Amino acid sequence: MHWVKADSSDFSGNLPLPRSGHTAVNVGKSKVVIFGGFADRRFLDDISVYDIENKLWFTPYCTGSGSDGQAGPSPRAFHVAVAIDCNMFIFGGRTGSKRLGDFWMLDTDIWQWSELTSYGDLPSPREFAAASAIGNRKIVMHGGWDGKKWLSDVYILDTISLEWMELSISGSAPPPRCGHSATMVEKRLLIFGGRGGGGPIMGDLWALKGLIEEENETPGWTQLKLPGQAPSPRCGHTVTSGGHYLLLFGGHGTGGWLSRYDIYHNDCIILDRVSVQWKLLTTSNALPLPRAYHSMTCIGARYLLFGGFDGKSTFGDLWWLVPEDDSIAKRLVSAPPDILSESKSVTTLSGSPESSPKESQTEQAPILELQKRLGISISSSKAQVNLVDEMEDKELHELSSRLAGETLPTRDQFACIQALRDHWRRSSESSIQLQELGPLLRDYQRLIIHKYFRKNIVSNSQFTTPNLPGEDYCFFHLKNASLVWHQEGDDHVRVSSLPLRSFSPFPLPHHWSHQRVLQRPFSEGSEVRVRFWCRW
């Protein structure tokens, strides 16, 4: 199997924003539906859909009504979601410090939410539970955390009658836990890992029988100790069913709940259902960064990884895990490994994927290092100007959604981005927050380039646009870590002397002074020349 980071040729449309603690479910063989999650200290309530046949990501407009008059579920993370036919059912989760116990259904044929009134033995509000479908009618849910204690109860929901039933189980049982996985394999529910009472993270595997009425089995747990290379104890992992095996990926272990001192994993371990043993899956190429509370879905013979958290960062990247003979794996053959490993789905002005001749990599090493550290597109005097599409600029999406707050639905990305641009247009230089400058730089580049770019840009001592006579262009030039220079034509004028942690490759709007700088960590070293261009 090969890991391949998804690029712009794999998808079109609006990619989902970075997040962790979300859910992603397969609805039939036609689409993957992502809901909710947590990012930048905000709980999310948006829906992102991947249309498998058309390779399209989109955000549907959902209608509906809840008990409080809302159109859909409140923002949340660490909930459970299960698909039955064309419907996605969600339960619980957390928003702020509140554990939720509401129950919703999304009809993906008409994109309509319904808050369901259920009956019977209603489960208590909880987060970090685990659930799976039983056939095409019922859902089984196990465990979780209610804010005071770890849970070990088992509930079965009939999605037709909307009746919950708490399963009475005799005999030995797994310790209470949350953050584990639950997967139906034929007639048994398998649970693995999680965090339990007293704080330990576990690596045990249990099977629950008695879930199928027609079998007339007495419900009971059995701990399974299988041969092979078993996964290390962990929680926040995923277990995805595909073919004759289950694929376990990621998660975190050791002490601390989502602490930055935890050990995060990016290994792939399979449970072979034929030989009934654990096996370490050998993968090639660069691996995704270790993470937990991500999602992994199976699309035919491929697996799609999205999002997650590593104790410090929330991810928004998409990765394929594919067989060796897959067309996605074959495209690796002709591409240099170092370019692929640093790929951020960046396209050049001509719209084609960026490439760099092997012999020029040494010369451009300072530029590439700076680009890597800042996470933005930077071009040297010998390279084309790079342009990150606004739909792939995760910092822009996060800022625009945060600015919109309650005034705009977070699912309306375009309106949020326009509101952010209006905010920037009205702002004075002193009111712009430090964290806004990176996204502002990239967005300013995009708007200028989209409006004024013509067929040829000559990359030598300066950029020229022969079809635009009389235009004036300004360049910002980083001489070293403590000086910023302003270049206008052939003249260089020093405009400010900056601390060593300052950096300003910034084409400023005309009404701003040249003293505004972008604060980013940067160490002294060899001279780095960086240019951006704009129309004044």
C-alpha cells in the first residue's frame, strides 16, 4: 500500500476546513459526509460532502427544524455518527463544557435535518462514545464520558421505531472507557482501546455477541487475545472496515488527555479476518503526520484520511492510502520525492502543478526553507509566482469563519471570506491583528494576480507586464533577518530596522504605511532574497 497526499487533481470544489473530533460516514457508495468537529477553540456545525463519482467536494444547503427552532444540530465535536441507507444519525458530543444527549437525522437525499424524539431506555448525554451500524436498521453504541465518569453501557437503537434499548449483559465485561473504536464484524461488535477509569489508555480487544435478534444469543463479552503484532494502547484512533480486514490508524497513547506530551501515532495495523491475527501494514512513501481524532473512510479499494490533532496542531490535509497498482500511486513514479513530500496543493499562475528542476534545489534551499517555515507561497527571482487557491487556504477559512461569528452561517464559506475582505478594507494598519497578516498577504496576492496577470511574466531582475503600459509595481525584499528593504524601480530605500523575529515580504495596500511588518520566527543565516509584486 502507498500513502499519497491528495492534490488539486484529485478533487474539485470546496474542501473541508481543518478540524478534529469530527465524524465522516460513507452514505452508500456515492458520497462521504463530514459533520462537526473542533478547530481553533471553536466547535463546528458545518457539513462537507465528497461526491465520489464526480470527485467533488461541496457544502449542501440544509433545511430542517429542531425542538428549539434551529435548522440543525448545534456545533459539536466528539459525537457519534452512523449512516443507515441515505440517512446519517448523530448522537451526543460536546459543545463548550456541555455534554449533549440530543439525537438528529440528516436525510442526504434532500439535505434535511430532523431532531428525533426517541423512546425507551434513553442514553445519558456523553462524548467520546463509539457506535456502529447493525445491518441496515439498527445502531449499537458503547461507552463514552459523561463529564464525571467513564461509561460501559451498551445501547441499541431501532431507527424505524426510534426506540432505544439498554442491553443487559451478564458475565465479564470490558472496563469503562471512552475514545475507543467500535466496529461490527458480521454478528459481533469489536471494541478496541480507549481511555478508562483512573486514566490508563488501553490496548485490549473485546467482542460482544447477542446483538442480532434472529440469532437468539445471550448477550456477552469475550476478550480476544490474537496473535501477531497487536497495536500499542491508544485512543482517538480509527478502525475502518475494508474487504477481509480491519484497518487501524493513528491515535495517541500514554498519560494526559489530548496533551501535547502524549505520543501520537501514524502506524497502520490490520486485523486480518481470514487468519484472525494482527499484522503491521507495510506502506511506502512519506507518511501522514501522527494524529488522533481524525477520520478514515473506505472508498472502494482506497482509504481517505482527513484532519485530526497532534497535541499542537489541527490538520486539514487529505491523504490517500491506495494499492500499488492504483492510478494515484502510479503518479508518484514521475514526480521527485522531495517535491511531493512538501506539496501543499499549490498551483502556478499558469494553473499547472508547480515543479522545480533538481539542479536548482540547492540554489533555492533558503527560499524553500522559508516557505516551509511560514507555510505560504514564496517565489524567488528565478521561479514562477506561486498561488494558493482561496478554497485551499485553511488560515483564510478559519479567520473568515471566526470573524463571521453568529452573523453568518459557517457553512457559507464565500460569504465569510467576503466579510473578511470587507473587514480588511475598512481597517487601519494598527487594527490588523498579527495572526491576520499571513492570510491577508496570500489573499492580496490572489486578488492582484487574478485581476492583472497576463500571459507572460518575465522573471529576471524584475517582473514586467508588457500588456499593461504605465503600471507601477513595488517589491519587498528581505536582505537579512534584521532589515527590510523597499524596492521601487532600481532604487532601494531602507524603511525599517526590525528585531530578529521580524519578517516582512508584504505588498501593502496603498493607504498603509511601510512600517507594518509580519512577525514570524526567523533565524540569522545566509542572505535570502524574496520578492512579491503588486499593482499600486
